[in-house]
Amino acid sequence: MDGKRLTPVNLDSYKPLRELVLEAIREAIINGTLKPRERLMEIQLADELGVSRTPIREALRKLELEGFIVMVPRKGAYVADLSFKDIADVFEIRAALEGLAAGLAAERITDEELEEMERYLVEKADAIARNDMERLVEVDTGFHDIIYRASRNERLTSIINNLREQIQRFRTMSLAYPGRSKRSLEEHRNIIEAIQSRDAQLARQVAQEHIENAETSMIEAIKKDGLSLPD
């Protein structure tokens, strides 16, 4: 880690310190501030975040379980490398789950939830126009959360939530690829139309295609950045 790149955590927050530290490091990995294969020094992270080394150590253990970092014996913690297999595995699962959720939503969604999805479309278009990546990721996440909720299947939502942090890491990289955000907006429109028409089969299909397209964009973004991933 070269120079200070992380912002000190807000100690006035209602959240426990260990949670704030965990979120700060996780977010830095998701948005690319901390790069794949980069070594994470406890003392430097503690200095940058304005905390002791104890919550740093706790956060690194949790991030290892989530797959964001790897612990190398006698060498320390490193940001986990992404392999094409990691990406393929997560997107394969996500495409199946998103398709199932969209199909169920087409049968069970309320008019209020459909209106909420429409509002997210407007907000997403606005975020794209302002080139506000942070808001774009937030709105994109909210859009998909409505679909999960509208599926009325709590077990399905729980399974998807278990992948949430990995999905967020990939979502940010995918949406950052040139032209992807606008295509994603059109795909969201197609999903809404399919759900609105109560066509479960079509909703499942367009939702799966949306995730497959996101995977393609993410891989292209990685190649564009000149990163070479293991298979």
C-alpha cells in the first residue's frame, strides 16, 4: 500500500467499530482502491482508518471468509485475485437465481412494487447522465432488491444475499465498462416489461440474459485494464 488512500472511519456512527472497519476495507476492495494481489499491512490500515490493529485483524479474518482476501502463511494478507472461474461461478449462480426471482416476481409482484421499479429506472438514467458511479451502483442494487422481494420467496432472497458482497464487487466493475450502464438500463426496461406483462417465462429469460451480459462486460473491463487472470 503506497500513500494514504483510505478515509478514517466515522467514530460517531451508531455501528460497532469492527463493522465500520470491515465495511471500509471491503468497499476499498470492491471499488478498486485496494487492488488484486496487493498486500494489506495491518499497521498501515489501522493508521489510515484511525483505529487500533484489533478491529483490522477481525475485519481481515471476516474478509478472508467472504473471499475478498487470502492469508499467506508467514507473508500476511493479500487482496484476493480474481480468476475467470471465480467470475464464471458467481455469475452462473446469479443468472439462475435472478431468472428464478424474476419469473416468480412476474406472478407475484404488486402494482406498488412495479411503480417502485419504474422510479428506479428514472433514477438510474439520471445517475448515468451525471456519471455518478456510486449512485448508479446503489440504484442498480435497489432495482434488483425489488425483484427479490417481489418473488415472495424468503429462502431465495437469503441465498442471493449470501452472494451480495461478491455480486457488488462484480457489479461495480461491470457497470464501469464503457457503454455498459446504458445497455444495462435498456435491459432493466425489458425486465420490467416482462414482469409487467406477467410473462414468467420471458421475465426469467431476460433477467438471465441481463446477468450474462454483465459478466461479458466485466471480463472485457478486466482485459481492458490489462489484468491477466488465472483460469
